[in-house]
Amino acid sequence: MASTEGLQAYEEEKLLLPLPKEKGWASRHLYLFQHFWCPSTHIEGVNNFQKHFQAKDSDAIVASFPKSGTTWLKALTFSIVNRKRFSSFDNHPLLTSNSHELVPFLDFIFHGDNIQHKLSYLCNMTEPRVFGTHIPFPSLSNSIKESNCKIVYICRNPFDTFVSSWTFFNKIKSDSLSEVTIEEALEKYCKGIIGFGPTWEHMLGYWKESIATPNKVLFLKYEELKEDVNFYVKRVAEFLDCPFTEGEESDGVIENIIKLCSFEKMKNLEVNKSGTVGRNVEKKYLFRKGEIGDWINYFSPAMIEKLSKTMEEKLSGSGLSFKTCL
Ligand code: A3P
């Protein structure tokens, strides 16, 4: 009889073998799984999550396309929903833990075997539980879709997302993979070949859902959050049914949350300067520039034309658009 590990490998192979496959940016392969490009390292976790995760009505899910502001939105959401439990901003968990440790990715929790152990960990988590995910909306577990839990989604101008991804993946790639040039990367990006991509499908999945069920999905853009973080912190709190009271506003709670989660504050915390999170990602690489429009320093005119055309083609008629600062 096969061991649990052997059995799992066999199941994975059976799952993976028929799928279209491409060379990944940072992981060895991307597989076209349920209409999105799933990194080979994530398939098992995604699959287990879909089979076993039971959402609770009080859960908050931070969903995002990678490199769109996940680390930031996780920190904001965690501090908003836990502000009664952690009311001291001098002694806050975010000062000693990275937001990815406090708000774990669902597929990462479900990576590996011993599902019972994972389920009891999830059952015992303090409520409201906050989770992260990069999984596209159609592939979320039914229990997320059917329960009253809420989803806060963030995306970002694809020009900046692309540069953030390219610089990040070249830093974290395994030694056995060669560096991807920016032109090669853009070629793949425009074809949708990037972990959890195509980017447009990902954004449009959550965009359409936020229009159809605005109480279920709140759709945010990195640029808008940056331009008026105060407004959006209040918006997220209202959406998650924990609006700020007048007393909290006048006591500066919103300002404290914004400061605690700011790029400068988080980047300079000792806890974020060394060590790793998740699948061995160095925490310092999660904080690069945190700016809008840095893409201009990387794109040639031909690259601008290519991505602009692709965006026009993929997003036209959807009502979703981005300012590109051109
Ligand atoms: P840049 O590479 O453009 O600097 P994610 O968290 O989804 O991986 O997104 C990473 C991007 O968000 C990076 O963008 C990173 O610098 C930026 N970022 C990280 N923390 C941030 C924060 N607290 N505020 C604003 N941007 C942040």
C-alpha cells in the first residue's frame, strides 16, 4: 500500500500530468489549473483548500493579485478588525510579526498532509479570522461563496504590478532558474502567464462579483488606497461591519492604524528586515518602493505600447480602468 506521501504524489501527478504547463517566473512550472496559471508549489494547497476549508460568517478574506498591495491590505484589515483586542499601538502584534504571519494564505495553510491537524488549527483560531488568498474568485471554495464571510480585494495598475512582480521574482527565484529579462517577462505577462494570472481575468472575476454582490466583495485599487487611505480604512471597517465610532475617530484610532501599516513604518521594523515568511520568501523583499508610477523607470516605448494594447483589449467594456500617469 502506498504511504500517505506517495499517495499524495500520485494524486498530484494524476492531477498535473494532463494540464498545460509553462516555465514559471520564480517556481519551476506554472500549470493551467481551473483556467488560471497556478505555480506547481501551490497546487496541492489550492486543491486541499477547495476540498476542506469551511468558512465562518465572521471571516474576512483579503484577496489580491500578487504584488498588488497584499502585505499592506493584510496589515490594515488585521488592525481594523482586531482593534479592540489590540488597542495599544506601542505593543501591537504587527510590530513583532509580519502581516503574512498574522493573516495566513489559505492555500499555504492547506499545503501538505495531516488535514485533520490543519482543520483543528483553523477551528481554534480567534474570531474574526482573517485569511489571505491569491486564488481567482471562481476557484474559491464553495463555503466562502455560500457563507456570509466577506472578501476585500485589492488590485493595482498592471504597469506597476508587472514591475513589482518582475523585480520580486528575480530576487526570490530558485538558484536553478535563470533570471528572466524584462522583455521576456512582459511577453509572458501579456499572454497571462504569471502565477494566478491572467491578471485581467483575476481582476475581472472579483470586479464582476463586487458589482453583483457589493456586500460580499469590496474592490479596492492600490492607487486609490494610497491617495486616500483614511477614506478607505473607514470604508473597509464599514464593509466588515465594524465601523469606527465617533469616539474612536476623535481618539485617533484611524490615524494610528494608518501609521502602523504605512510602508515606511513596516519596511523599517526589525521584524521585516530579516527572516522569511511562507515558502521561504525573505521578508525584506516584500517592501521595495511602495510608489505609484515607478514603472516609468523600466518601460521602453515599445513595452508601453504592448501593455497598453493588451490592457485595452482585455479590459474594454468592463468598466474597470487604471490611470497610468502617462
Ligand atoms: P513595489 O514593488 O512597487 O515597491 P504584495 O504585498 O502584494 O506583494 O505587493 C508588493 C508591493 O506593495 C510592493 O510594491 C511593496 O513595496 C508594496 N508595499 C508593501 N508594503 C506596503 C505598505 N505598507 N504600503 C504601501 N505599499 C506597500
